[in-house]
Amino acid sequence: MATNGTKSTDGQVVTELNEVTTNDRPKVEESKEEQKKKKKPVPDRETWGGKFDFLLSCVGYAIGLGNVWRFPYLCGKNGGGAFLIPYFLTLIFAGVPLFLLECALGQYTSIGGLGVWKLAPMFKGVGLAAAVLSFWLNIYYIVIIAWALYYLYNSFTTDLPWKSCNNPWNTERCFTNYSIADTTNLTSAVMEFWERNVHDITDGLEKPGQVRAPLAITLAIAWVLVYFCIWKGVSWTGKVVYFSATYPYFMLFILFIRGVTLPGATDGIMFYITPDFEKLKESEVWLDAATQIFFSYGLGLGSLIALGSYNPFNNNVYRDSIIVCCINSTTSMFAGFVIFSIVGFMANVTKRPIADVAASGPGLAFLAYPEAVTQLPISPLWAILFFSMLLMLGIDSQFCTVEGFITALVDEFPRVLRKRREIFIACVCVVSYIIGLSNITQGGLYVFKLFDYYSASGMCLLFLVFFECISISWFYGVNKFYDNIQEMIGYKPCIWFKLCWVFFTPLIVAGVFLFSAVQMVPLTMNNYVFPAWGQGVGWLMALSSMILIPGYMVYMFLTMKGTYKERIRIMLQPPNVVKAQENGPEQQQQQQQQQQQQQPAQPAQPAQPVQQQQEYEWKAKHS
């Protein structure tokens, strides 16, 4: 039995490897013979077509709407420049280590977010939970893109529709003079456009109303864009990101130049960068910094694993991960200058404190900034530039998340899905669109808030990331993982990452999770408190992913052979962890490619690790 080799320490890996290899060889040969009987072999697995495809894809994925509408707000709210202290501490202790861990996992195993857990089979529930999380996120995140498309469409006009009160949806309380001191019984034209034209919003979650036809159209357009960004695989996606990942930077730079020339911009920027160190005494500041890192870097969703899995085996994933993290945080800080120059301008116009003008999330993108645009000359131009930037920021984060979900399932069932990839992607897009219609009804804003608060952020994401980290560092073995990275890049990363994976990162994630649980309050939106049944639905969405991690452990325990002690011993020290070297054949193929210098002749080879993964995935069950 393979479990006999799990007693020793230094000699454990060698003994275990010999035994597993000996015991498994007949099974491998049998499976190969069975495969030969198959009429159709497994289709080839793609790799990135260009040198910078992976880097730009990660940049496009990680840099999204949160960098523009959440980070600047948190920075201004939590002490300005002082907020950067907890932000960068969390980045160094948790953000960068987790980013590298996920990218390296994908590159080493050359497989998606489900198959990667052959390294620690009892934690395959982490991969399942990530797939569920990304499915929920794909449904509601794209709704923001649909809103941006609707605003972008309405910006192609000489007079912006939210600039005046002469529209059919406006009420008698509408006002456009933003210098009015008391607006208690009044509603701005921007707010009425958002509530009465975009959503025609109802009174609560219990009144869904009808589907908003304009938003249904823009949501369909958004899904069509996503489909055609990934339908041909990563070789095509790698070309798309050259535009989608770089376009927002041009727009940010243009908006920055315009923003800093406005009256009041200096006051807004000083509010943004002036440190208030007293704020660091508040626990909420540290919690905000940690949650911003985890959410803005797209950790725990399996997308980084998928993007890394298409890399050549010897790609310097260590260097790429550091570069992407630096670009991400730098972009967040630069976006703060853009946003607060506009916020300072609006505070100057409305004669209100900057803290009252600053907003976060949809409030910034669809209320504060459109309001500021109406005060600028040639306002439609600036609206087009801003909402096209939002579209590009959101679309590449969206299609990379969808790609992570698709890759996980296609790699799990390659014979069935890989040759039908385009049809499968279309089915996923259609199903997600149908479910997403619930977010664009008259009461859809309440549904969106429910999705955002429970399904793919907050506690469930932190819960997943914690188990993802300890599964590799504690159970698979941090030293083995370090050797794997050295095998890929030719040298070992800084020992700091080992300390983070083993101690600091799990501690920070667990601490943020507990703080989030303690401070969690019933969901509200403005003055509306969500009903108990609505919050119950939200918790079901959250538990739909969280329950899979312990649930899969129980399932694996019940389906294994042997005594209870043997099952627990195998699960804690699974015999197939030594099969992490399944990329070895791929390495040899790349060496042959370098020797023969015939890259076009080798594309079918990378599929081999995927086939082997399926053969070794349940070693414990057959031991």
C-alpha cells in the first residue's frame, strides 16, 4: 500500500515516490491502452501566443473597476496618505504572496482551477468553491458593464440627458443648480436619471417589477463582447488584451490632465494625499486595506491559476507576478489623483466639503462623475472618455474571470468539452445572461446589492483564500512548492514568500475573516433594510461556495477504502502529492523544442499533463 511510505521525514518523498510509481504503473498502462481504443484523442491544449500575453492578461484582470472607484474613496476616507501604510503592509504580507502562489500553481500543473488540486486532493473543494464564486461574480459584475454601456450610448449627444430637468422622467423636485445650499426636498438631475431612467427603481426587493429593456439590450451586448473575447481560446484572448488592458491608461492620463486644470483640483488632491495618522488607531482602516487587496487583485477565483496554466513551463512567473502587483497598486494610486481632482472641482462648485462629495462604487461612477461632467465644456466628450474607460476596465476583468471558469471545467472534462469549447462558452454566456436579467429589473438594483454583498465577496472569498493558502503551504508542503518554482524559473524566490505562505498570510486572512464576521450587519441600501428572506437568499449564495470545501473532504473520506485511521492518514498526507512532477514531460518537450527549434510541430504535447491528471487524481481511492 502507498500509505506505508508516509511515516518517515526526509526519506518520505523518495520512498513514497518509488512505491507510488511502482503501484501505479499498471494502472497508467491500462489507461493508456484504453485511451488508444478511443477513436478521438484529447484535443490540444493551447498556450499563450505572444511573450507579453500573460502579463497583459493579468494586468487587465487585476486592474478593474475597484482600482478606480473603491481605492481612492477608501484612501480619502481612511486618513489619506496614512492609509497607504496598512495598504502596503497587507500587500507585502498577503497580496503579492497569494498572487504568486496562484500563478505559479497554474503554470506548474498546466491545468485549470479544479485539476490543480491533484497536489492536495482533499482540498479540491477549494477549486469547486472558486468555480461557484466565479460563476456568481460573472453574473452580476457584468451588470456594471451594462450600465456603463447605457451611459456611453446616452453620451453620444450634444446635451447629456442627465444635465437638464426637461426630460419625461424628471419630477418637480429636480434641480441642476448644484450651488444650492439646502437640497433636502430636492433631487438632482443626475440622481433622477439614475433612479427613474436607468432603473425606474421600485420600493424594495419584494417588488421586482419588469425587466428594463434598454439594460437587457446593453447586458446582451456585454455578453456578446465577452464571448468574442475568449471564444477562440487564449491565443485570441492574448491579442484582445493588448487593447483592453492598455486603453484605460490612455483615458486615465487624459482625464488626469483635464482634472488637474480645474478649479478646486488642488484641494481635492491634497485631501487625497494628506496623511491623518490618527486614523491608523481605528481597526476599520486596517480592515478596509486588507479587503481592498484581496478583492482588487482577484484572488481566490481560479482565474489567475487558469491564466498561469497557459504559460510555458519555464516562464519566469516570479518576475511577472511582482510586475503585475506593482502595476496594479500604482494604477490605484494614480487613479486617486484623477478622481480627487474631479471631486475637488465638484466641491468647489457645490460649496460642500470634499468628504461629502466623495463617493464609492456605483455612486462615484454613475452619480458623482456624471454630475461633474455636466459642469465641463464639451461635456459629452468627457462622458464618452470616462464611460469607455469604465467599459474597458470592466470587460477584461470579466472575460478573464469567465475564462478561469471555462478553463476549470474544460480541463476537468477535456474529452467532452475541449473540442466543443466554443459551444460550451456560448451556453455559459446564455445561462449567465438569463440569470443576470434579475439584476436589471425595476428592482434589480436590490438584487445586485444582494449579489455583491453575499455571493462573491466578503466572508466567502476570505474563507476560500485561507484554505487555498494552507493547502499548499501546510499540506502539500511549502518546501516542495519552492522546489517546484525553482524547477520552473531556475532559482528559488525570496525566502520571504515562504514565511508569508506558512505564517503571515493565513494569519492575516483569518484575522480579516473574523473581523468581517464580527462587524457584519444586516444588508441595507440607503434607508431600505433588506427583508429576512432576502438576506436568507444571500446567505444561501454565500454558503453555496463555502460548504464545498468541508463538504468535499467529507465526500472524499466516505468514498475512500481502508480503515478510518488509514483514510485520515492518506488525506492528511496524500500519496499522490509526489505526482506534482507531471509537468516533467512538458519540460522535456520544451527542451526538444529548443533543440529542434520547431515550435509549430509541438502544440499537441501540452495536453499530456491533463490526461495524466485524470489518471492520478484519485490515487488515494485506488490505493
